[in-house]
Amino acid sequence: MKSLLFCLLLGSYSALAQSHKPAPPSASLVDKFFGFRDVGLETDIADHPEMKAIVGADSVESDPDKTYYFRPRENPQIGETKATLIQYFYYKDKAEGVLVVVTGAAERQKLLTALRAKYGAPTQAPAAAKAKSPQEEPYLWTGKKATLTLSKTGANGEASLLLLSNALWQREQADRKRKAGAGL
């Protein structure tokens, strides 16, 4: 389930990134904060010894360059909402992003309120991106360095927040294309 959710979100991010032009850097607070809580995007995993790797069935991919982590003592409270999942992912030992999942329409609305308070007004995905995405209500905060999305991802009101380093995500995509072209 987590694998499918994460793949859908990355597919959605790809469609949104291709169809949405980032706001000017001065208009985006997502670049100012550039991370989640005390985990800055593009920081090294060695800076966070409290992280525990996710292995086995909960691991999303078999890419040796990508590792997923959680923090055993993570506070699930974000503003007025409670997360059901908080997962960090690292590409080549650098923080590429974070996935936060909440369940229920009321919790999704509380999370959206908290995000608006911190990052300002979001934009919504252009119609072309919405057609490519299985999620509803994709909200975007785009900057030069980072992109934040909030999408409804399940019939039970589940919603997912995905925060990504644009540079690391683009590097990962380029590495994947290179490996695919080389038959690796």
C-alpha cells in the first residue's frame, strides 16, 4: 500500500512539475524553510542518527541509492492535525523529501490550514496535470529549491503531503534515465 501511494505521489509530482511553472523565489516560503521540522532538505543522513531505515515490505523501492527512514519518537502532531505516517527519504544519503499522511477530510482540512499559515496561499494544479493525476485537490507550493504538494489519495479521506528537493529529485530522475539507457 505504501509503495503504491508513494509511486502515485511521485507520478503526480512529475505531472505537476512538468505542467506548472514555479512562482518567483521571492513569492515562495517553501524555499525559505527548505525542510520539515529539523530535517533540512539536501542534508546528510549522518546529521540525523535518530533515523531508522525502513526495510523489507515497507521499503518502497529496490533502488540502492534510495533509502526510506522514520523516527521512532516522531511527534505525529502537525499544527492541529495528527499524521498517521511520517516518512523521510534520502537519495545517495541526502534528504530528498518527506511524506506525511493524514486520514479523514477534517484532518486534511486542518493540515491545509496549517500549511497555508506557514507557506501562504497555494496554487492548484493546472487542468492538464489534474487529468494525469489520480488524486483530487492537488495544492502546490512551488519554489526554486523545493516543491510541496498536498493531495487527496484515498477514498477514506486520506491525504498526502509530499515535500521534495527539486535538485535531488531532478538528479534522481536523470540518474534513472542514464541507468535505463545503459541497461543497468
